[in-house]
Amino acid sequence: MSLNNNRKKHIKFIERHLALLPGSHEAQDVNKMAIVFYAIESLCALEIDTKEIYTKNLGWIHKHYSKISLENDEPIAGFVGSLTMDIAGVNTISLPNTLFALLTLLILDDRAFLTDSIEMGRISSFVSACQLEENGSFMSALNFDSIEASSVDSNDLRFCYIAVTILYLCGSRTINDFSRYIDTEKLVEFISSQKCNVGGFGQYGEPHAGYTSCALSALKLLDSLDRLSEEFIEKSITWLVQRQVSNIGCSKFENENNASYDEFDHGGFQGRENKFADTCYVFWCLNSLQILTPDWQTLCNTSLVRDFLLNRTQNLVTGGFSKNDEDDPDLYHTCLGIASLKLIDESFNGVLCIPKNISSSLES
Amino acid sequence: MSPWISCTLDKDKPDMPFNIEDYKDIEPLPITTGLPDELCEIMYTDNYKQIMGIARALVQKKEYSARALQLTSEVIGMAPAFYTIWNYRYDIVKWQMETHSNVPELLNNELSWLDEITLNNPKNYQIWSYRQSILKIHPSPSFKLELPILQMMIDDDTKNYHVWSYRKWCLLLFQDFSNELSYTDTLIQRDVYNNSAWAHRMFVLKSTAPSGNDINDEINYVKEKIELVPQNISVWTYLRGLYEYFRKDVYDEEIIKFAETFTNNVFDLKTLENLPPVESSYAIEFLSFVYSKNEATQYKSITGYKALSEKYDPVRVGLWDHKIKRIQQGNRAI
Ligand SMILES: [Zn+2]
């Protein structure tokens, strides 16, 4: 089984999410920009000419760009998740929606926007406003009526990663560039505070593959991986490789008692110890590993990973990927399933979560 | 004060049922949709369009009122990921605090409302950060009042990362760790593979400066659990964590003997042909790590990693080869 055999079905499955959706999708209304990114990025990874097809939708995407005027200063700006959230005079932009929109514009080669230094500066200032003075971490949005980081949001590694990636897309490359907008020292300290004893990153000492990927990607973009000790890197590599689920050797003893073990998860990755394997955690684990070591493909077994994705979580009937072999496929797991396969093929930039042929244009 | 405000502030009936008639005077701010270049167009129901239209108008006007609070509840029910509405709701609550005669009660009602939203949206993470924000402005927050929702949510999904994180945040806020060892014990008895429960236990130990005897008890506790199910990564990680953190990473003869009871003399083998059955690959890995720390025993460590590659955990052959290489280059395995 290969991805190409099923390519047409995957494309149909993905395209459905961009078309007219029934009212039952209302809860997803505010996440539209995420849906647009997952879909267009996946189509691009499947080598669809997304620029050709979706250039006509650029105007609609631009409508999600919102500026917040400040009294004596340049406005700050970012993107909202849906036009439902676009309310004049109210701060509804968020870091995740801004990242999703910028990446989508990059994929669609909408350069006019991404090379406008005034707009990039405004977006970078928005990122700046989301950083918390107390510990250098980020909230994902502002208070609805003031330029302060939100009072009710969470401040975890996801938003640290997203903040750094937005700045990178807006032109920051060196630590000095980043430091024009954010306190990089405090941020790196916050990221370091989320290190876990057994390796990996997470909250209060329990490592989590998703947070690990966010932490390492952010450090990579900040060119600060050297802030991690050799011992911690070795522990993290070990922890990550251990997340590959196996049904041979002693692992098979778990079949009897471990309620979160499934022998058919063989080759997949779990996000934490003693959890089922899941398509999205394949991506978070592999991306983390490839950041830590160039030898990642020999450290874990990528041919078993491919088998897990192609033979277990890929849906051969409807297209798309699900998290396991039970649930229906969904767009998020489809996006990360394809991304994982492309990562193994070395044609994907896992840190930015876009195909390498798109990210290469940023490096020049 | 307008009637709906006094109604919500009336402690006998804190919950005014939602009634669209209460918003008749609001000119709705309709959602933009039906554009020719729109992606992900949703066929909104009339109800959604109506509620969102009113909500958008109220946020824009910054109306602080009981009916505005009520409406945020409706919006959160329909679109729980709409972060701005949470933010708006929080400001309405803070506004209510200014005039309310019993602030603790007002905020406790808010927490009860949140309980219900939480039970309907167990995976939403906004609920926990919102909860933290409410507790932060609560004049007399109580860990006791947090326990029921924590209990319910962990019972429902014993490895829910957000709930465990919230529990640990509460422990730090209230500085009350007294019940946690017995609480995690209950969960570990229910499922010895529950890694979140083990991680929580380690967090509690690190936060409470346990005595040497306490750590001895803890080592005995985890040894019992290893004997119960030797092939369980969580217990071995926990054991190593105890030694690393409280025993300066020094492994005594006793713990080595204990681990060896699961490895069927594999470390003494001269050849790796016909490897015997063992009960736990993690025991072999644990000992291989311990042996790698001392030059005199490093050959045993290499035997262990080779045996893992060969038979006990062959999927990770790349990792075990890498460990052997490290030792041969004069490093510890880690
Ligand atoms: Zn998943």
C-alpha cells in the first residue's frame, strides 16, 4: 500500500472540508482558518497545484486580517479564525489563526502580503503583545478591549511555538531579530522550565509528544538548541524512540492487562507512556526526533511507521486518515498522517509544518 | 438596576432561563457569509445566526449585564472555542463583582456553571484556564470545592492531561498535598499503567521534601507494583526517577538484585544464542543503564542492549545500537 494508490480519495476527502458544510459544523465555525490551512497544506503535500486552484480565494482570506488601532502608535494586526469573529473595535485576532493564515498565504504564493514590511511589523507587534512579562510564555490572544495578553487563556508551549513561527515568517532570523519584538531570554527560560526528568517536555513533569515538538521547534527557530544539555538531548531521544509501539519481544505481555495497549498499533507512535498509538503523535514524535538528531531514521523504525499509517489509520474507502483504526477519518489526522509520510521521505519541513519546496523559498 | 440584573443577583434563583425576548432592543450585527470566494461556508441555522448576531452586537457595545452573561453561555454552548466570548464573559463577571454583596457566592456560581460546560466539553482546554482565572480573583477559593469536578473528570478519562495539569496547578495554589499519595494510589490500584497517576505522584514527592524514610517507603511501594506487572514502563521510570532525584542517581546492591529477579541471568551469558525468556525488557534496560555508569560493568551493559536488540525489544534495535556506541566511546548510556 502506498499513499499514491489512494491519492485521489484523499484529495476528495480533503476538498470536502473546503466546500459548503452543513449546519452541524457550527462549532467549528471559529476554527475555519485552521481548517483552511490543514486542507490546503495537505493538498499541497499531495502535489496539487493549490496556487492555481485557490488564488481566487485570496480575497476572502485577506478579509480575516484585522488591525487594532492604537492611540499614538502604529496599529497591531493579525488574523481572525472566521468572519463570525470579525467585530469592528473588538480584539479577536489570535496567534494560531495568524499562523494558519500566513502559512496558507505562503503556500498560495501570495507574496505581496508576506513581503510588506509594514504589515509584518504590525503582526510582529501583535506577537509581542501576547508575551507574558512574568515568565516569557505566550497567551494566544489579547483581552477583547485592551492591548494586553488575555486574562483567561492558557500559556503553554503551543503558543510559544506559534509566536516564534509567526515572527520567523515575518522575517526574524537571528536571535537579535526576534529580540526586537519579544524577550527571547525569558522565553527560552520558560521553554527550559517545561523540560521533564525522563526527557521530553510537558507540564509539571509529565512529558507529552505534542509539547515536546512545540518546544524543540521553537528552540530550533530561535537557533537555541545548544541551550539543552547533551544529557537532556540523549534522554529525550530515548524517550521519543520509546514511544514507538511494538508487539514483539516483551511488549506482547502488555496485551493481557494494559487497557491502553493494542497489539495492532505496532509501529505507530503514542503521545505519552501507556497510551494507544495515534497518527498525530507519529508526526509530533518524528518531528521532535529529526530536530534532535540527523540519525533519526536509523534510531527508530520508519518502515514500521509507514506500515502503521498506510495499513492501519489510512482510510481506503473514504480517503483521509484517522487517529487509529476505529474512529472516522478527520482533517487534522489526515494532515498529520500525510505530513509524517512526507517527513520520512525527507520532503517536509516539520518545524514549519509545510512541504520543503514551500519552506525553501523562505531560506533565501 | 435593570430587572435582569437583579434577577441574576437574586441568590434564590441565580439561573435566569435564556429568553430571546430579553434582547429585543438589540440591533444584531449579522455574520458575513455567502461570499463568492468563501471557503468552508457553513449553512448556519437561523438560531446560530440570531444568537451570534446579538452576541457580536453586545461585545461591540461592551454591554455588561446579566443578559449579556446569559448570552455568552449560549454562545459558548454553540462554539466553545470562541476565545473572545470567554474573555468578554470574564469581564462581565468582574463587573458583577463590583456590585455584588456576596462575591464568593457569585464566583462559586460561576464555577458551577463552568462545571456543566466542562462535563459537556471534556476536551476543551479553555475551560481550565478560565477556571484558573476565576480562582485567581476569588477572595476565598477552596480546594475542597475543586475536588468534585476534578474527581468526575479524572474518573471519566483517567489520563486527561489538562485535568491532571489543572490538579497540579491547584496543589501549588492551595499548597495542600496531603491527600495526593492516597489519591494516586487509588488510581494506580485501578490501573497500574496509568502514567499520569505516576507522574502526579512524582510531582507530589518533589513538591513536599520527603524524608529518607518516606523515599524508602516509596521505593518499596513501586517495587510492589513492579512485581505485580514487570512489563510496565511507568513503574520503571518512576523507580529511576526516585533514585535520580532522591538518591543522587546511585543504585545500591539491593535494587540491582531486585531488578535482576526479572532478567533470568541474561547479563551473565557468554553468548546471545538461545536467550531465555524474561519478564521485563524494562528491567534489562534499567540494569543496562545502571551498569553503563561504571567502567567495570560496562560489558554487562553492552550484553543487555544486545539482548534487547536480539530478542526482548527488537523494534528499537537502532536505539540499542546507539547506546552501545555511546558506551564504546566512553559515555554513559543515559
Ligand atoms: Zn491524534
